Amino acid sequence: MKKLIWILVAVALLLLFPGLGSAIAATVTPVITWIASQPLLVGFGLGAAAMPHLRKAVQPAKHA
């Protein structure tokens, strides 16, 4: 229910301020393009995203 309220608030803001969407897009697009062109950042992000999955798959050996 909380997510629905956030979606409705976002839609209301976009309807009240039509230039807001294009202003956000004009700001976010160059940032995403720059991040995508940085292989070190992309590799770090993929590695950070994979860590929880790797921890589940590799269990430490139990010593008797």
C-alpha cells in the first residue's frame, strides 16, 4: 500500500510540474552514461552485487 502511495505522489508531481520529468532525465542521463563508460565502476558494482550470492554458495568447512 505504501508503494502505491509513492507512485501516486510521483504521478501527481509529474502532472503538476510537467518540466520536472525532462529536468530529471537531463540530469540523470549524463550521469548514467558516464558511469557506464567507467569499467572499474561497472566491475566493482557487479562484484558487489555478486557477493551475497557467493557467500550463500560457499559455506565454510566445519571443523570437528
